[in-house]
Amino acid sequence: MNKKKILIASLILISIILIIAILFWFFYPRNQGSSQEDFSLNYALLKSVIKQGESSSLDLKISPKEKDNFNLKLQGLGNLAYLSEDSFSADESKLIRISFNGGSSPGVYAGSLYIESCTSNKTIPAVLEIQSPETPIVVNLELSQKYREILRGGEVLFDINIFNLKAQETNSVTLEYAVNNLEGEIIKLESEVVTVGSNLKFTKTMHLPSNIELGNHVLSVTLKYKDYTATSSSLVEVVNVKKSFFQRFDIFSILVIILLLAIVIVIIYMLRERNKLFLSLERQHQSQINSISRNIEKQKHKSLNKVKTESQRRKVLSKFESAKRKILEKMKSEQKRQRKELEELKKKGNQKIINQKMNEWKNRGTSEALKSADIDSGLKSKLEALESARVGGFISRNSYLKGKRRITKRLR
């Protein structure tokens, strides 16, 4: 199978993949159940961090595809959060304000917002962090993407960063690590005392119970120092089996990725094949130019060894420079024509003819240039002899000029 057939086969394969991807795009959402897409939300997590005694709010936008009835219910947060509306009917986007208040003890509170329509429902995690109004020490919990999903009975690793804002002395602080479900219940609780100077960073490991429920949970750390409390939290999901790389994408996304990779491979292949031919021709051209230039230089040195006067030397140099320039111009003009011809042959895709032409150009270009470069033989010798005869007074000026015109014309 030649390269043209391989290219055609690749393009056909890409077309088939594209058709499959388009068909899948039309039918896949229906097969997965349209009820999961009956409405969309502008938040996947409701989270607020406030000082004790303060309040805050978030505007949740619910966008139905068509007119529908909705019922909303906050769970796990008690009187720390409330909704502007808990039921409504809408056929366009609707804003629901969720208000949080810091009227409880500092700490991390976990809950959820349950949204139900006539055909589907969704649950959004909700987290409220209440901190002391002013605290000299702050804490930050950092969770890598690797531990966003945790197996039942598995372990979760996270980084703890503590910053002493006053940094005047070393202090002992109490850290409480907790895992809460979205009903507000504490599933796992650990604590320890650490000593902090200006700052402290370390990695903490927690082991989850083997009977923990599947789904979203809130991982948090609470720092207590004297009468001050600082908090930090992150959302984690408990699963039976962690998703592989490909399971993080739907089939349509995978098909699109495959299609794009196939297109890139074909483009690279086409550019590589095209560039390979032209690079080969370019190397061939450069080799010819170098070979002719060396040949001309060699002949120039031979001629210079024969001259006896400075005047003759200048004439030889001038003639060789002129000859070299004309020969190289002729070669470059021919090489330009060859590149254009190769473009046309490449479009036709006949590799056999292309190879024949490459060999033909290589041999013909070198032989013709060498023939043109042979300026130190034949006519050149006759011209030098004619000049010597005129200088010696053996021929008249008219005879010299007539002979010179004849030889110069042939040299051109």
C-alpha cells in the first residue's frame, strides 16, 4: 500500500469517527435520561465563611428547561441558614437567596440543599464556617485532587498550614479534624496539640470508617487558641471504586479526543512526508552548489598560478567571479523550477515519477553545471593566446578585436 492510499484510508477512518461522534451526541443524552437535565444550577457547592455574629448570603439561580414546580429544603444547618422561598413554579431562571448567620459557636457546619422538581431532583452540599471575630492565628486545609475521592475504609492525606499573624512568640494550639456527612453528623473526629512559631506546615492522615456512607462529605480542621477559633474545610466524595482517567469523561468527550488526535496525526504525517521530499531536494541543491563552487575555486587557483602580471591577475579574478555568479544564478533558477515541478508532482501523488525526477535532477544539474564551470579549458586558452599574440605584436588590433568578439560570444 503506497502512501497516498494510507492517507486516503486515514481520512476515511477520521470521517467514520466523526460520524459516530455526531450520532452519539444526538442520542447519548436521551439514553442517559433527560430527567437529570431538567434544570441547571449556578452553584455546585454552597459555602460561606463568616465571623461570629455576622451574616452573608448567596443567590442560587435555578434554570428550568420548561415550566416546572420546585420544592426546596435545607438540611443539617438548622437555624444557621434559611431560604427566601422554599417552593415555586417557573418556566425561566429563578433566583433563590440562601442566607447564613453566625449566631452559633465558631466551627464548621455541614448540610445540604435538596431541590426537587416534578421529574427530577438534585442535592447540593452546603458548608458554613463560623470563625472568631479576630484571631491572631489562622489555619488552611489543602487537599490535592488525588484525595477528592476516598474509598470506604481508606485514608485521606491533606496539608495543614498555620500562620501566626502576630509572630511574637511560640504558642500551643489545639487542632480538631472532622469528617461530617451532609446531615450535619460527625462521622470521624480527631484532635491534637501542636506548637506554632511564625508558621507551621505539615501533612495529616485520617482513616475513614469502613461503614461510612457513599457520597459527599465535608473534611474540616478547627484551630482553637485561647478564646479564638479559626477554621478551614474541603469537600470530599466517598466512593466504592475510584474513577479511572477515562471514567472522568463521558463517551462523547472520549470520541472527540480520539477524533482530534487522529486529525493531528494525519496532519503531522502529511507535513512530514511533504517536508521530507522538499528537504531532500534542498539538500541536493545545496550539495550541487557546494560542488560547483569548489570546482570553480580550484580552476581559479590553477589559472592564477599561470599569470605573470598584476593586470593579468585582476582580469582572471574578475572573469572567474563573473563566471561563478552566472553559473550560480543559472543553477538557482533551475532549482526554483525544480521545486515548482515537485509541487505539481506531489499533488498527483505518483511516488515512482517523483523518485525518477529527483535522480534526473541530481545527475543533470551536476553535469550541466560542471560543464559550464569548466572555464579554464578550450576557448579560454584560445583567448589567452590571442591576447599574448597582440601584446607581442604578432597580430593587428583589428584581428585581435575580431577574434576576441568571436571567442567571447561562444563563452557566453
